[in-house]
Amino acid sequence: MTTLFPAHELKNICAGCSLRELCLPIGLEHDELSQLDQIIKQRIPVKRGEALFRTDDPFRSLYAVRTGFFKTVVLSEDGREQVTGFHMSGELIGLDALGGERHACTAIALEDCEVCELPFEQLESLSKDIPALTRHFYKLMSREIVRDQGVMLLLGNMRAEERLAAFLLNLSQRLGARGFSSSGFHLRMTREEIGSFLGMKLETVSRTFSKFQTDGLIAVQGKQITLRDLPALKQLLSGCARN
Amino acid sequence: MTTLFPAHELKNICAGCSLRELCLPIGLEHDELSQLDQIIKQRIPVKRGEALFRTDDPFRSLYAVRTGFFKTVVLSEDGREQVTGFHMSGELIGLDALGGERHACTAIALEDCEVCELPFEQLESLSKDIPALTRHFYKLMSREIVRDQGVMLLLGNMRAEERLAAFLLNLSQRLGARGFSSSGFHLRMTREEIGSFLGMKLETVSRTFSKFQTDGLIAVQGKQITLRDLPALKQLLSGCARN
DNA sequence: CGAGGTCTTGACCTCCCTCAAGCCTTGTGG
DNA sequence: CCACAAGGCTTGAGGGAGGTCAAGACCTCG
């Protein structure tokens, strides 16, 4: 098997990565990017069902999803799990442990994935040369906090149909931003995982999908979803408080 | 009116502040602390009902609660509010905007308060001299993310009694850590605000308080709460999944 | 091709929301 | 300092959204 590219080309990952705009949306000079390249371990494969890390694992690295789809879950004391998020290409996983000693959630691959590993210690020392990096991580973390607050609003105030509509629209928007179709997509997670994330039972998820289909809002074929009436879905959200 | 202390004494706030262990639990040298003192505006009063900042206000500073009690809220599109947290002395508010341009929530004083203001730009430049500061903010933010994930678990998995028990135990623990009584305290927030935070209606909050009282778990007199049976309250949480 | 996981649908039930009425607390102005 | 208003709290009755249990269909992957 011959190598098509010389090693130094293969090594230059961030500069050539189409996801750079998502991972590192900061104006880095070319030599700064290659500094980053030096410390990032690229394209680590993670098989479907495998954990990227688990709760209480020592925190060493952040991970950028390159291809594939992850869920993060936290476990309650009695062992039940709450899905806290779904993560697709260009998104960083592990921010909940940044600066701490141990991971606070478990990240599981929902399909065969590739990730880039960003070792935190090296990132931290690189931050001395590239101040924008620190600012960038502040921004990523605050965005994560805001996202979580949005989920709290969803869980605290919305009814089942509104939750599922919000979920579908969010997926659609994120897929669209990555150049995929925003109106038709394949769900990587089960009804149970959707339900766990949205605070409802899998039967309710299934029923609500069916109702949306009956109402002509979407088409459902197992995990294949087609959004048929975006305005109506968005409409569902405008009155998103329970009272 | 005479000044009891010379100005340079008054200025030395962090070093003499009893909350330092909570705000800045990092081993800072004395001269580092006085560098911090230079940039921190101390003891800003905020009257009950007033906003420390509002959603979309430009982000300039973090705030450390010195005395008093705050709530943070986010507003849904149609104007209903979700309480995302309650904040007491020694806790930092504004992390959801750190690194960003604008605040993502509104912080309201639930009683007359005093806060210390930490201007972000000056904090950032100070971080070049004190590397531990950056690490500290990473830690604070990741802790906030973990806290939010805990709330997601609560909202997604728990029933009314479990939510309220979790809420009371959390308050108790935080008050205890500050040297206040952990078994008897005065609620600063209304039933409606508790309900908003916990994803239930104020009537359900009230009913659940009454039930806890009937069961001998707590004593309720308006906003005055006494925890009477801590083990039983904790017991409620051990089976904290709905299924 | 068969087994196990996943999904759908139905029937029933429960928890919590809704609406309503009245009481209590707090703050303000006379 | 008292009276009253307005907000906050409690409690009851009734109903509905979604949970629970169950049965069967449908994938999908070894």
C-alpha cells in the first residue's frame, strides 16, 4: 500500500480541514495553525457504541467530532441515564471537564466516528503564544452554558409537541450549517435516546412523530425524517410556554 | 462623618474577604491578590428587584455576589420566563456571557444585595501575569456546565417530590458551606420562582411543601423552612428516575 | 433465517396542571 | 400607627397530557 501524500501534508490537518470554521472560528495565522497541528492527534476512529470517555475518567483532552455522531449522558444515582446532548461534526466534546480533573459525563458514539484529540495541557501552553485561543475556549464554554439553559427552558416549559418540534428544527439547522440537507435526514439515535434528551418516554416520542406525520408536518420512515412544513413546525414553537 | 480606615486598607478587598475561598480558591500570592484588588470594584449595592444585567446587555464584567441572593432567568420567545438558577454569596454570575459579546440571561436581585464587579478585559490582561486565573475560570465554567446538566437530569427524570427535595437539599448544602444553618433557612424566592426553576406550577410547589410537612420531613411557615428529617429527604432522591 | 432490539399503537391510569376561592403577608399612604 | 391594597400562598375539585403496561410489527445483523 503506497502513501499518496507525504507525511508533512497529512500532518497539516486544521489548515486543510473543512470543519475549521466550526472548530476554530478565529483568525489564525498560517504558522499558528501549524502550531496547532503539532499537538492535535487527528482522525482517531471510534466505533459505534464505544465510549470516547466516561464519567470520572481523568480529563486530559478535548475532542472535536470530525465525522459521525455522539451522545453525551449523565447517570443519576440509581443508574438511569439522562442524555444531555447530541454532537455532530465540528462540535467539541468534553467542555464540561475543561479545567477540572475528571469528566462529568460519558460520550458514546452513535455510529462509527472519527475525532481529533486536543490535549489540554499542550493547548494551555500554546495559549501563551496565541491569546485568541483562551478567548475562544471561553466563548465555546459560554455557548455551551447558553445551550444548556435553552434545554432547561425546553424541559421546564414546553409540552411534548413543542419539545419534539424544537428538537427537529435544531437538528435541521445544524445539519444545514454543515452542508447537509436540512429538510431530510437520518436520525442516528433511538426514540428512547430522543425521549431521554427531551424528558419524555419513547412511546410519547413515537406517538408525537406519528401525529406530526398525520398533520402533514413531517414524513417518518423509521429513522428517516423529512420535514414537510417548516413554517408550521416553527409555529408550534412560538407559543412555547405551558401557560 | 469620619473615615475609620485609610483608603489603602479599604481597597484591599479580596485578601480580607471571607468569601475568597469561594470566589478564588486558588493559591494566590499576596501581591497577586493586590493586583486583583486594583481592578475589582467592590461592594456595589443592588436593590431588591433590580437587574444586575439583562439579556442582550453588552458583556463587560463578571459579578461576584458578596451579600444577598439573585435569580437568573431566560425568556422564551413569547415572553414567559424560565429561572435558570439561584445565586448566593461567593458565587459568580455572568459566566454564560464570558468571552461573548452580550449577556444571555437576566440577573435579578431577590433581596438587597452587594456585588463585586470583575471587569473582564482587565481580568484577561491580568491573566497574562497570573496563569492560574485562566485555569480558574475554565474550572468555574465547567462547573457551571455540570450544574446545568444536573438540572437537566432533574427536569427530565424526576417527579415533583424528588425535584423539591433536591432543591431543598441543594440549598441546605450551599448555605451550610457558607456557615449559615443548613437545617433552617428563609427562602428568598417565591413559590412561582421555585416552580419555574423546577419545571412545575406554583400550586404544585405549595402542595408538595404541605405534603412534606404532613409527612414530618420539613416544617413550613411561609418562606421559613426547617428541615426535620434529612435522611428521609435524601431517601426521596435515591430513586430519582421516573422509570 | 431467526433472535433481539426497535418501533408503533391501544387501553388505561396517574400525576400534575388548571381554574377558582379564600386566606395570609407585606408594603404603602393617610 | 392603622387600613387597605396587592401580591403571595394554600387548598379544593376536575380534567388532560403524558406515563405505564402490553401486544404485535418491523428491522437488522449475525
